[in-house]
Amino acid sequence: YQDSRIYCKKISRNFALIQIQWKVPMEKDLIRKDVLQKRDELSVYKIEVKSREIFEELVTRPEYIEASNILTYASVRNEVKTDEIILDALALGKRVFCPKVTDKKNGIMKFVRIYEPENLVPGDYGLMEPEIRDDSEIFDPDFYADESNVRRIDGENAGKTMVIVPGVAFDEKGNRIGYKGGFYDRFLSKVSYADTVALCYKIQIVDEIIPSEYDIPVKSIIHEK
């Protein structure tokens, strides 16, 4: 009888785990759909105003000021605009890298250095991406950085790195819901030394996001007041 009770408890526990594993993706899909709908309803004027406020906050952050390497996406649709960030970082002499999808099937992208916004061309998923040429400088996440987030190339100090991370929804702990490709989670797992920041509108902040095993949270979030 006792063995039967133990067996039943194991079955119950396993069933509960299966329910949780099934439930989390479903909840993420619902949150993603709801937040995207709200974001799509923002007017061009509101996007411009909110994006400007977020930009002004970002550029005052020590992580941004001290960073020599800025890894950022080129904003599309109703995302927080990154155009001004790219121009500012380039004007300050920072190295700017933008993502290029290199393997859609396995969710792999590389960050390629750009020298002007015109280096970006239409690519996969309707994104603006850099092209990879023989002389392209590609950010190599395998270069180890120390605890001070200083990336070293051939023994030389290459400066600190900031990664600006896109997403659909975020919670206050930095957990995020992306666009389901897993590109950023795979990349962020290789650059734990970098300062990671998400730019979003307040309507994209939700109470709680239950992360999956491979989800990588961002270290900070900036939204309008």
C-alpha cells in the first residue's frame, strides 16, 4: 500500500511538471500577443517622444559612457528607436556592431561592425542588417573579459561592452519575452561579462515572466517615465 502511494505521488509530480512545461510557452504566447497589440497601437508621435526620452536616459548611464563596444539592433516597426543611439555611439568613436542572422534554423547571429547607418541593408525577418564581407570586423564573444567587463584582443585592452537587447515584454527582474527565435539567448549566454540593457515602453513591462531553462535575463531595463 505504501509503495502504491509513493508511486502515485511520483506520477502526480511528473504530471505537474509536464503541465508547467506546457503552460509556460502558452502564457508567453499570450503575453507576446497582448503586448505586441498594445505596441502596434502607439502613434508615430508617441514613439518619437518616448524613444527620445529613453535615449536621453541611456546616454547618461555609466555603462554606456564607459563602453567602447556597443552591440545594438537596428529598430524596426514600433520598437524603441535605436537610430539616434547608433549615430551617437559612432560620433563618440565607439565601436558599433549590429546583428546579422547567419543561421536561421539554429538561431545563430553574428555582430558585425558598422561605420555608418548606410552599412545596414534589408535582411531576414524584415530587419536592417550589416553585410558580411571578407574585411568585416565581427565581434568574437569568445574573447574572455575580466570581472571589470574589459574585452581583450591579443592582450590589448579593447574596452567594455554593452549589448542593447530587443524584446516584446519584460518584467522587473530582467526576464524577457522575445520574438521566439532564441537568437539573443544563445548569444547572451556567451557574453555574460557584458552590460546588457533592454529598451522598451512601459506598456511592455508585465508583472512576471517565468523563464525557461535557457532564457537569459537582461541586467537593466530603460523605459519612459
